[in-house]
Amino acid sequence: MWPCKKNSLLHFYSLQLFNFKSQQEKRAKHKCRTHTLFLHSPAAMTESSYVLVLFLLVVVTAPLPISIASPLKLRLSDSNVAAIEAAHAAPPPETPSTYFEVDRPHRPPPGSYGPCSTLLLSYSFGSTYKKPPITAPYSPPPCLVASGGRASVISLAVLEWRATSRGVQFDRIFGVWLGGVELLRGSTAEPRGRSGIVWSVSKDVTKYASLLAAGEASTLAVYLGNIVDAQFTGVYHVNVTLHLYFRHPPQPPQPGLGPADVIIPVSQSLPLNDGLWFQVENSRDVRSASLAVPANAYRAVLEVYLSYHSDDEFWYMNELDGISPFREVTVQIDGDIVGAVWPFPVIYTGGISALIWKPISAIGSFNLPSYDVELTPFLGKLLDGEEHEFGFAVTNAQKVWFIDANLHLWLDPRSTATKAGIIIYDAPPLKTVTAARPKLPGNEFYYTTAFRHISATGWVQTTSYGKMTATWTQRFSFVNRDETRDNRERVINQTLSAYSGVHVVDHAGVLYSQEAQQSFPLYIYLGQMNQASNDTYTLATRVQHQLDEERVAAGRSGFWSRSLSNAQDCAVDVDVREGDAVGVSWGTQQTYRYESTDGCYYRDVASRGYSVVSDHYDEACVTGPLTGRVFAGGVTELAGAAAAGGPRLMSS
């Protein structure tokens, strides 16, 4: 077990809700003591209201493993969870609740056939914390071999994670690797008592086609660090399945576009008693791996996976008199910064208020995003036949960040060696500005901004495509406002914007080009509302969470664009009357809008308590008949598969 962590006592539902400095001092004085706060003496309450007050007003600090995605500082204890479950009507024991993350369906391109489905692993994760990952041998499924066995015959690959659990359990972080290459990372859902829960994730893994089709045997590894004892009883029963769709004839290669020819893991190696990720524990910590790049590479992209835990899970809520709320993951080659990741603030299923994420999970919580850093301009440094150090650091990091990466490489099919060189490299120091309004009793205001620019241009000489010149650009901006009002309210308002683009030209013009513009707004409100007297009011939590992005890509074969707006508006209200908690309500409204050159998807879904109260979807860009069926928990399965060329798999 892990020792108590600094700042783990954040008592959001007390009158001293936002006096974090004094709480930190108290925390340091009392070390790992359990703190309990009552609005009134328990003797003055009914049994039910006493349980509810404990549920809503008590934060129990206890040593917890880092495998928990969301630590206790912004979560409810197991006894609290049991109390709230008892206060709400549960489905029959044989009918588990369905939790889901809203995502668009994965549909194969027209003319595809399939799916061919292969169960890769089935396992019940009980006491698996700090034990080796569960492994299974992998070789290309027979249907892939029968279809030609090459990566180019795969039109769509979907990795499905389906899990069930009953009892009491915290959210846990999990990862799936194939041959050391990470395919999926997510947070488990928190089970709901005796009736249990079921949830699934379907991720498009077509970009790993070369790995899936590789002829040599490999190893699938799954890590989910779970603890099962008398207190935490939830076992996670997991199936991992690969669904493949095929095209005929195989698609001819497009220079620099489509799945990479080779993918090299930048991660830890088996055997080990944890996930294959590196663990970055502070701002001075750099974790790295050495590897050599094949001599005939002409494009290189580093895909970075990351998640943050323990002391740094809520990095965007850190106070400036402690640690800045700004975080940046820098990607380094031999100690030089070649790119950066400014992460989307994923909230795990137990984070801020676990009730909010039942049944609609937070954006990215079941399927954490990965981030691409273009390394093609740096091939002049990498194509010397030597091993190079690929490293990761986190600005202002506290313990702990889990980071690894996959190096995607495109190889010249007509050459055993390419040549390359760097023309321009520009990575000015990170710019950060912090400001604070003069403190008044019970009132504080902090303002943090950050800016980053990275660019590089390099050339690559190939046999197949001649001489190419690649330019890579990143631009970031970050604003975080943190305000405390009268010791009764705290407001976090943050926006992160990121641009990345790669442009590759040859003697004939643009060979390929890709650009992405992203914005990640986050608003959090914690405080008292509707106050009629000192002991009659509403304790309120509000979370507005959004991911907006625009992507375009172009090559000799055409143009492709995609836009996504994914927004959540969430609330939890606790009504307190004369000091007694007399009611609790929560709900989430989510709007998902996706438009691209190959189709559209729109979904508007709302929940109140554990129930989905409305769920509407539309695929206006898709021709052909379309029907929908809504199941318990609000997961919608789309029909009309014939018009789309095959069955469709939901990511939720």
C-alpha cells in the first residue's frame, strides 16, 4: 500500500470548503489520520439522514494504491457509496446497469466484408495490483491469414473491451499492449452494489494494422491493478476481442499516409509487476528508452499515451502557492525537446464527484486519448544506425504520471537505406505567466497562462519518392483561472488550445499534409447556493467539460476533413435543511457532434440520477435506412448495417 499523499484532504462539502492552505497545514500536522466532519451531532439525526450526511460530507483519507485512477481526495468512500446505492431504487440483481462513454460508431469503408471476431483474452481481475500483467499469445487470426495476411487488406480493425463487475470498487487504470505497443488505456467504471454494472469500449485500432498482421508470434498484455478484500469486493470480469473487416483488392500504399509499416514500442519490457508504462514522479524526472530506427525510414510519428494519478490527478486544481496548475509533457530525443503534449483533462469515473459519471462517463475516461508528435524532420539525427534515447518529462509534475509511446515508421519499399538531414529547428523556452489578486479574507484569485512554439524542417532522400522536405509545427496556449469567494465558492475556468501540422513536399508539390486544431475548455464550480440561513442551503458541484477539434489531411489521392465537438454539462446538488442533508440529485447532459468527409454522427443524451431520460442520435450524412434501439443505460445500437457495408460497433 502507498503512504498518505499531500493534499489528500480536500473537504469540498464543509463551510471551510476552500480554505486549502489551512487544511494542508492541518494535514501535515496530523499525517495520515482519518478526518470526519459532522454538520450536527449524529444523535440529533435520523438514521437515514445520518447515513446521507456521512455519504456527502465525509472524506476519508487512507493509503491507496496508485493503480486507482482517482484517489480519495475527490471521491466517496466505499461505505458512502453503499449508502447512496441503498437510497436509490436498484435494478433487479440479475440486471446490471449499463455505463457508457459517448462516441461515434465505427463503420467500415464501403465494399468491406466482415467482421471476423477473435477473442484475445478473457480474465477476471481480482487481486492483481502490483502483479504481472495478464498475458496471452497472439498471432494473426486465421481469417486475416485467409484474406491474404497483409496489413493492406485490413479496412477496419476494432478492439473491444467489455467488462462487468459487482460489489464495491474504486475506478482502476488499465492498459492493453501488443508486443509492447500500447493499444488502449482507460479507467474502469465503478460497480453498483449487488446488481453490478457492464460497460464496453470499442476503439478503432486500424493504424496498428502492420502489428496485427505481423507474421511472428507476439504477446498481448493487459494490466488492471485491482485490489479485492473485505472492503473492496468488486472483481472486474473482462473480455478483449478484436474485430476485423477486410477489403479486396488490398489498398495500394499512399506515401506517408495510412497505417505505418513498422511500430516500435517505447515502453518498459516484460516481465514486470505493473503496466508497461514509465512512471514520472516529479518535474525533474525523465523516463526514457533507447532504440534504433530502421535505416530505410522516411516518415516517423511518435504516439504518446499518458495518464495522471495520485497527487497529480487534479493538476488543473492546484493552487499557485503550492504547485502550478499547468502541465506539459515534453518529448525528448537525446535530451533535446522535439515536441510536446498538453493533455486533455480527462476526469476518471471516480473524479470530482463519482455520481456525475453514472451512467454517462466523462469524456475520454473509458478510452483515454493518445497524442502524435511528428519526428520526420529529425530523421537526420536518427538514421545513423545508432540507438537514441527517447525520453519523457512533465513540467510541474507531482507523483505520478504513467507515460509510454509507440514509434510509427513508414519505410521505403525500394531501398535499404534513406538519407536525411535537419534544416531548421526552433524550440524557444516555455513561456509562463502567473498572477494573483491581493488576498482578502476568504477570497483568492489566481491566473496562470502558458505558451509554447516548436517547429522543425528536415529533408529525406528516398528511392521510391525522391527528395522530400518535411515541416512540423506545434503551437500551444493555456489559461487557468482559479477563484475562491467568501470561503463558500471555488471556480476553476481553464482553456487549453493546441495546433499541430506537418507539411511534406517533393519536386511535384505537396506529397501529404496533416493539420489539427484542438480546444479543451473546462469549468468547475464547487460551493453553496440557495442559502436561506446558515444551516439551510444547497451544496453544488458543476462540471462543464468539452473537447473540440478540427482535422484536415491531404495527399496526392485526395482531401479528408473531420470536426468534432463533444461537450458535457454536469451537476450534483445536495440539499441541506437545518443542518441535515435531506436530498441529493445529479445529472449529465452531453452533446456529441461529428462531421467528416466520410460521414456524420450526432448524439444528444441526458441522464438524471442513474437513469437515461433522453437519448437522440442522427446520422444525417449517411444514406440508406437507419433505425435505432435504446437499451437499459441508454446505449444505442444502430441498425441498417447493409447500407454501411457491415455491422457497426458502438464505442459506448
